[in-house]
Amino acid sequence: MVLPDASGDVLSEMDVDAFRRLFPLRFFETHLVKSTRPDGRSLAEARETSSAFGAVASADGSALVKIGSTRMLAAIKMEVMTPSKESPDEGCIAIDFHMPPICSPTVRPGRPAEAAPVVSKQLSDTISSCGMINLKELSLISGKAAWMAYLDIYCLDADGALFDAALLSAVAAFSHLQIPVVSMNDDGKVVVLSGDHGGKEPVNKGKRKLTLSSIPFSLTCLLHKNYILADPTAEEESVMETLVTVVLDSSGQLVSLYKPGGPVLAYTSAIQDCVALTRQRARELQTILDEVTSSMEVD
């Protein structure tokens, strides 16, 4: 590979890495004019994606998701709670997104990552607004007992498109979730039963899965001049700062559109192109989830 340097000379193979570090934007633009990217992808192509259920044995539902080098571990723990008076027949979901120092050189020990609370809020808003989970399914005894689902997502490697990977891991963890069996103890409290039930009559007859509807899928795109790059890496995000994240549900309806800033204006045509790319990406992600779910059912 040969690239022009800042003075117009030609760089040798040995100088490419130096050029990339010194002139990162120009380095990427030499690829963009050829409608390609340094990792060999086309502009509209997402990275290789995979999902695996049951990554955390002690959780009631868990999943490990990989999008390129970005990795997310999601785990759900179910606890019995007393429902609120305003919603006596509904349970609750609490979502936390964690970025430990191991996930990125930019995350320092002892200092919370700035992106963590932003992604947590995005995840909570997306999952609640899309209607993926009917909170009435988390009810046990009206006004007395319901499930609180604690979803914790840990970023193991932050190499771009964090929200996309976090959302996919959340959906995968809820797809894997098995709601435990509970019974009433001698004090009238609902408690989780162990394997043999201890001779007590269960309140819910066996473990069960949630019915998921309107599953949300997202795609983050970078806008740079007239270019749109799907599923950016962390390096691409640091060089070209204008991000747009589109969330669609499984029926193709728009759930949310998020643009946190950046120097490039999001024109209508660019947004329409991002939505079209997200629609295609949603079909890919649905296929991945279906394959993992079907293999789990066979096992």
C-alpha cells in the first residue's frame, strides 16, 4: 500500500503506520475516495457479529455478543419485589452499563467512563419505549409480589459502536432468560425455590421464558462529508466525530434516532440512508438471534 504524505511525496510500506498516526483523517480519506475502509470493509458493511447464550452460569439469563472487536457481556438476575401501588400488576427492569478499565485505554481506574451513564440511559429508554417486554408478565401476585429484572452489561472491549453491541447483548440476554420458580413461605413471602421445591407448592408452574415483541435493533453510522460509514470502529469514531444511531423494531418501525453532536449536519437524505442501512442490519441481527435461539432449543 502506498499513500501520499502531507507534502505530496509517496510513502513506502514501512511508513504507512506513521502516516496513519500523524495524519489520521487524511489516512482514512484516502480509503473513503475508493469506497473502502482500512479494515477492508465497504462503507455500508458492518463487522462480523456473533452472539452466545448462557455466558454466566449463575445468572437467570446471559449472553456474550461480539461485533468485530467490540465485546459485551450481559447478565440478568431476577429478584422478587413488592410492586408499586400505581402498577400493582407489573414488574420492573433496572439496567446498568459498565465500562471497566480493561475495556479501553481511555478508561482510567477510579474514574467512571463518561460514556457509561449515556449508554445506560439510551438502553433504558429504548427497551421501555419499544415495548419489547410486557411488564405484566413479570407480575406474580397482584399488589404483593412481582419480578425485578436487574440487567447488567459489561463492556469487555470498547472498539466502537458501543450502544449497538450493548443493545444486542440486552436483547440476547432477555431471549435466554428463564424466570425462576417461586413459592409462598411460612411467613407469607414469595421466595425463589431451589431444585426440589422442598415440598412447597410453587406460585408459578416451572421456569418460563418471556414473550418478546417489537425487538429493537440499532445501527450506528458515521457521517463525514458526503460519506456514511456503518458500524464504526473506535479509531473511526475518534477521527470522524459525527455519529447517528438509528433504532428500529422488528417490524421496521422507527423507535429512536440519536445524534449526540458532531460538525456534520444530518440532512434528510443522510438520515434516510442511515435508516435504510439499519433496516438491512436489523434483518442480519434477527437471523443471528434466531440461529442462536434454535440451537439452544435443540440442545
